[in-house]
Amino acid sequence: MGNKIPADCRLIQVSDDLRFDRSILTGESEAIAGSVETTDPNFLETHNIAMMGTHCVNGSAIGVVIATGDNTMMGKIARLSATNSNQRTLLQVEILRFVLIIAGLSISVGIICLITWAAWLRVDYPGYLTLPNALIDVISVIVAFVPEGMPVAVTLCLTLIANRMAKSNVLCKVLTTVETLGSVNVICCDKTGTITCNKMFASNAAITDQEFTARGCVDIANDHSQSPYQYAVQQLHIATSLCTNATFDASTIDYPVPQRKINGDATDSAVLVFAENIKETKDIRSENEKIFEVPFNSKNKWMLTLSRPKSELMAKSIDSELTTNDYVLYTKGAPDVLFSRCSYIMLPDGSIDVFSEERKQQIVKIQTKWAHEGKRVVAVTKRIIKHSELANNATPGTNHFGKYVADMNQSLTMIGLLAIVDPPREESAHTIDVCRRAGIRFYMVTGDFPATAAAIARQVGIFSRQTNDTVADIDSAKEIKTVPQFDPDDPDNFGSLLLTGSDIQTLNDTMWEQVCQYQEIVFARTSPEQKLFIVKELKKRDNIVAMTGDGVNDAPSLKAANVGVAMGGGSDVAIEAADMVLLHKFSSITVAIENGRLVFDNLKKVILYLLPAGSWSELWPVLVNIFLGSPQTLSSFLMIVICVLTDLLPSLALMMEKSEADLLTRKPRSPRKDRLVNLKLLTQAYLITGIMEMVSSMIMFFIYLNEQGIPFNKVMLSFSLYNSPDGYMGIDAATITQITNIGQSIYFFNLVVCQWFNALSVRTRTRSILQANPLWGPNKNLYLFAAFCGSLCIALIILYVPVFNTVLGTSPIPVKYWFTPFGWGFAILLVDETRKLIVRSYPASFIARMAW
């Protein structure tokens, strides 16, 4: 007792009181009895196997190990859930693509430079670039193309976003999946405990074709005027008192019923409260000995208890022919499952009638009505088992007893129905509405009765129409190529669809193609295996799927989804398989979606910020040096300073940018079309901002050289003359070097300042800086100005600390060159503001179509 099972074991000897807790595997909280006999052909359900990872909560047993490690049931589930563990996330794919683009461009330009040197410079200007210097220039070209600050920026961006999500009770286990959630266009969500509160109560009961409220049952049971339904309600009271695993906590047993703490699952707790409100259940439970039980599970969809009355008085209150030697088998569960096991029905006066088709339809009518009101319907049945009906060796405590009881779970007598209400969470409708406005299709995947699931779906907005299609409306003969594709801009083309687990098994590829075009879907009566199948079919059709779950059996589907989202109170296996965990409310998923989209937006802004100075404006000094024979206008050291120091701080500040107003009203990003880096972004970075920064810096460099007596026309095509040991244009070599160092420092400082204005311009895609003021208001970002101060301090240290001047060739710059860059920077901001104005005013224009 108390031991954790180390392997899958076949039981060969068990004690009468042996119990196992399999909740880690099945999600069912009630312990099951151990047996040496096979009780179910399903390996996961049979009671003669002790499974690895489960616990022995009572009794003892001897068994033979039949599986260890990955071969156990726990190992198989873990292996199944780990199948796609090495698959790249969408963000990793985008970053890899960006790296390949930059690598391809840099290597191509590097090869062109090397060929140019070999075919031209080496021949015509043999003293200009030696082979080592040529290789250094080629490497400089490759390095200049690469924004070295990008890896640091990406890592810190994801960390910042993850911390921000943690404050909203969203635990992100895998940083790179943060952005994937922002790309999700389908969410598959469980109902109970996620969309609903999982705080159930019985609202109604039904005897034959007569409905009662829960309060009405209390009145009937205590009615001294002898209501014709009194006996039937009393039998329902006894059945619900005994056929439940919920118990009142001893510490609150004296409190009023609504204030008592209850130990047990939500459904059993609702049944217990229903019974307690009619009359105290304590006496009934104490007067009946529980002999055997089969807890509810998602496969059987019913719970069974076998009890024996301890007194003749108790026996007669159950049935006039019952004795203390006889047994009563009570079963409660899904009506559609128990109907086939029922042969009789109890009438209001306690007499028994045949459960005819007419009687069944009376019950089905009530079930359907309640289900359409969003209520979970539970059937309550019983069977009297005479002592003489059991075989001689089928006595309580023996290995054969459980099998006999299971075989007796038929020819039942229908007592009545209970309606269980599980109210939707207050935030569910709003959460679903936010997701829908964000272009995300919200599907319910539940084990509930179809009509109940559809009713709840309508209450919370998953179904927006009063009618829905079913599997009968899907054409199995239609060719896939003729199936119209879902258009998120016109979702009214497709209605609502209700499918059951049995329907799913009949769908072919063509039918699945049609299913995946629906805006609104409820999958009801589904098993964990079908959940996994649904996820795979959705992903197969290029959907980015998020799956929520909390049980062990949800682990494979959580792992198979693009983003697995576990609930905070879920099993360890589900949490391990998930990419993120919602620690509090399900509404937190909208925070996660917003931050996922924000990651992608801010990474684009950071890349757009880094490329003009950290790539483009560093490339041209090398190209001009090689092809036009000019001195290099920016030293390799200052290139590195820009990439990893002065540009890094503002890029981090850009990560702190808040969401733009339309972030949660845009369509989800399409991984095939909406890239992190595309032609539009490169055009903006290189051909607009990049050219302005590079040209302005070049102008500043050559203006300074001209002031020092070296005009532009004498610098270009000077090749080896400029760096001659004998000097150039009457200026000695040392002075030439000093002039060049100052010019490079001017180029460097101009880039630093221009990048400040570039950072202000990339904060928004289309909104003006006046609409997204960085200093105050909802879009303020004071981190930017702190970052500007930080980069200025770095620039001052690099330019004015003597050790850098001496060792690395930097130099202080003339005062007037401190202020000119602000004019260039303002011009960059003004050009981008003009572009944004055109995009807002003329959304169909070429400039709008080229907007990043």
C-alpha cells in the first residue's frame, strides 16, 4: 500500500481490498479494485494489470513484470507524445529563412568582390590590395551583411514576452512557441472545466414522462399528502445517495449544504447535493454496505455500485421483496449508453413496467429537451440481485465477484433522469468573441452528448446560428479540388457543424476537406484517440492548431498540435506534453495570443531597425573601398560597435513596444505568405531607410575630407595612392590616417543618431508618431529614450576614451558634426511619416501595397 508501481505487472495474487489509483493514466480520480482475472479486453481498462506510474492506495498483491520502460502503457503514451519533439516551431523556421537569405546575399557579394579583386584589382592595381587584405575585405563584406545583434535581440525579446505572459498567469515552457500561438487560426477546446466552470448542480429530475425541479423533488419527498410520485422520488433519492463517490468533508459536515466542502468529481458532487437536499444521505449510506463499484470512465460512460442493506427496514424501503441477503446494483451514466441495458422502467407508484419503445421515447424526449438547454443528462437505474442468482464462487471479496457484477449490469430498471447544469464561465463568451474577431476559428471538442455540447456552444458563441449541419450534410462523393476554401474575410459562406465521435470514423479525405472549411464546429462524444486524429487532420490542411487539455490521454494531441495548452490543474503528463500552461483562467489564452502576435510584430520592427545601419550602411563602405578605390568610410571595429552595442539597446527597447490597436483584429499570420522577412521589409530597410542613412553618412565623411583639403574627386579611384607611405596631396601619411579616423568616427556617429529616428519610425506600421506618442499615452515607451542615452554614452566612450583612440583608431569629432546628424535623422522620420500617411489615405496605392 502506498507504493508507486515501477513496471507493468500481471497480477497473480491480490488481497480483497486491493485498490489502484490510475488517475495519472486515465484521468479518473476514483481508485479501481485489483483482480487476477481479466475484466476488460482493453489493456488500459482491465483490473488485472498494475501499470507503471500508478499507485497502490490500498491492499497488496503479487505480480509478474510484463513490460518496462518504453514498453509500458505510460512509456507508450510518453513516446507517442514525443513523436514530433524535434519539429521546428514557426519562429525557428522564419529565423532560419532569414539567416539563409542574409547568408546567401553576403556570400554572393563576397564572391563577387573576390572575383573583382582577382580579375581586375590584382592586375591593374597590384599594390592596392594584397591577397590577405582582399580576404579581409571579403570577410568584412560577409560580416557587414549580418546584423550581429539579431540573436541577442531575439533571445531577449522572447524572454521579455514570456515574463510578461507569466504575469498574466500564462507559463510559457518553450520560448519559440510564443510566436506560434500568435499564428494559430484554429483552437480546439474542451468544454468541461475550460469553457464551463466545472461547478455542477442538479437542476431537474424526471420520472417516466414527468419533469420536476430539484426543489420540487424536495417538496414531493417530504409531502405528507402523499403525492403519486413520492415513492419514485424516494427511490431516486436512495439511488443517488448510494451511486456516487462524492463525500462531504468531515470538517464542514455541520454546515448548510451549499457551504459544505465536497470530496469528489463535479458530477458526483452534484448528485450527492441533489440527494442531500431531499433528505440526509448519512443514514442511507450507513444502512447500506457498499460491496463493489466500478468508477465512471470516459470509455464506459457509466458508474456502477453494488450494495447490500444492513437492516430489514432498509431493505423493504428499497423493494418489498428485498432481504438483507440480497444485493442492489445501481448504475448511473449517459442515457444513450444505459438505454440499451434497460429492460424495465419504474412507474410513479413503484410498480415495474417493460421499457418499451414508447416508454423509451418519453424519456428520450425529456433528454433531448434538457440537452438543448445545455444540461448534462444522467440516467439512474437499478437492478435487484437475489443472493441465489450469484454463482457459489461469486462471493464478495473473491476474484470472480467483479466479473459477475459486471455481467449483471444489464436488464436494468430505469428509475429516472437527472439534469446536471455546468454553467459557462463568465469570461468564456468574451474570450471566444475575442478569438473570433482575431480571425481564429474556435472548435469545441468534448465527450458530452451532442445536443448538450451544441447548446453550450450556442450559449458561449461557438455556434452563432440556431441551426447546424451534421455529417449528413457533407458530400462524400465531392472531389477535393471542387471544395471551396474557407475565406476568413467572408465566414458567412460556411455555417455551423456538429459531429460526433462515431461520425468522425466515417469521414474520408474529401469529407474532411469540407469539414475543415467550416467556421464553427462542435465535436461531441469524442475519445482521446479521436482528439489526436482531429488535430492531425486539421494540421494536414495547413491549419495552425492550438489544443487544450488536462488529462494524461490528452498528451498525444497536445504534443501533436502546433501549440499544446494545458490547464494549470491538469495532470503532470499533460503539462509535460504542453508548450504552455494556463495557470488561472482560460481567458488568459487571449493574452497569450496577443503576446504571440506582438512577438512577431516586434521582431519585424527590430529587424527593420537593425538592417539599415547594422547591415546596409556597413556594407557600402567596404564595397566603395573595393570597387571605387576609396578609403573605407567605416572601420571594421566601429561596425561591430554598432551591431552589438549602440544598436542593441534601442532594439531591446523596441521589444517593449505595446500592441498596436489592430493587433487582435487582424487575420492570423499565414506561415506560407506572411514572412518575418520579405521583399517589402527588405525594400524598406535597404532601399529607403538604409540608403538615406548610408548616403547621409557618406556625405558627412566626404565633406569632412574636403574641409581637410582632400576633395571628393581626389578620393574616388585613388586606390593605393590614398594610403601611400609617402602621403597624399602633400599631406603626410600620419595626418591622412588621422583624417580618415575622424571621418570614420563622423560616419559612425551619424549612423548612431539616425538610428534613433529610425527606431521612432519603425514603432508603428501605419500609424503616425503623433497617434502613437512615445512620451505619454497608451503607447508610450520611455525605454526608447533611456536606450538612446545608453547608445550615446557608448558612442562617447568609443570616440573620446584615449585607449580606444590609440588602439582601435577612433577619434573625437568636430562639434558641428554632433548636430548635423539630427537633421538627417529628422528627414528619415519625415519620409516615413509621409509614407504612412499615403498608406492610410490611399490603401490601394502601390506604396500601400509595398508597406511592410
